[in-house]
Amino acid sequence: MPAYHSVFNDDTSVRQVGNMALLPINTKIRGPAPLAADSSQPDIIEESLDLFRANCLFRNFEIKGKSFILPTDRLMIYLILFISECLTKLAPTPGKPSPGYQEALKLLQTQAVDTFALPGDAGFPLNSLYHPPASRVDADALRSYLTQTRQELAIRLVDRLYPHEQVLGSDGQPTGQVGGRANKPSKWWMSFQKRRFMGRSLSA
């Protein structure tokens, strides 16, 4: 069974920098990303979060009916690798447990805006698959787009990692009311912390 591909691959109208698509997203964070036409529909960030755990099981990304990886898939690959980077940031270490919701949100928002390598830079781990931006203007546009997308992804990831807990009644059964956030990240997500999609890491 091959890794899952993006459902946005059929959209050929989006802007590309190098050979990575700059897709619309749903966000209130300021930046250059075009806003999705229908905010009720999943965007590439939601898709990357949905496919993260399934795609992390694969070390190869099978080319789908093309002789090359499509620009939208390249964006999804990048976002999935960023999710892995975020989980590593939140993983417990000896003497230091995983952070709570608010601290995790702060840590990942900082991670999102930290300096990061672009395609063509010496520190970018997937240069064999990604073309560098054609100009300084394109590089600035790609960096701004990815920074905005990383920030939005970080917010949504923390929401999934720390779901609201159920309020229990006196009989021990859920009341249907929503309680506070979980005090530690979901084990169902953190169990994928050491898995590397395609065997790669953005920090490699």
C-alpha cells in the first residue's frame, strides 16, 4: 500500500515557487498565503494533519502516475516533516516531562517562526526533490508563506494533541459537557514522535 497523496494535486492554478505549491489555507494569521475560497472545507494543513500518522509509516513516497512528485505533494511532505519536528520538541526527556497545553502552544509558535532552511540551502534535507527558488524575491515569498503555514499548523496540532476532556457525572459517565484541556499530549500522537516519513527530518 503506497503513501497517501494530496487531494489538491488536481489544482494546477496555484502559484509555485521552485517546484512547491503555495496553496490557499484557512487562517487568521497575517501573511501572504491566499485564503481558501470555502473555509468550511479542509485545506492542505488539515490534510497534512489527517495523513500524518498514516504516511509516517512509509519510508518511500510512490510517484502517482507521473515521472515526478507533484508540487502539492511537496508542500504536504514538508508539512508532515514539520509535524514530526513539533512532536520532537514536545517529547519528554529525562527529568523534564512533556509540557501542558499553554506551554506547548508557546513552544511550537516559537518553533514555527525560528530560522529554517529553504530548498537549495545547504541545510535543507530534501534538495534532491525540491528546486530552489529562482530569485531572492521568490525565496522571500516562500519563506513568508511557509512561516505563516507553520504557525497555523502549530495551533491546529496543539488542539489535537491536547483535546478537551469529558466532564463526568456522579455516576462516572460522560455528561456531554466539555472540560479543560488534557494536561499532557495525546499518546496516540506522541507514539509517532520517532517515526520519520521517508526517513527524513527537517532538522537533519
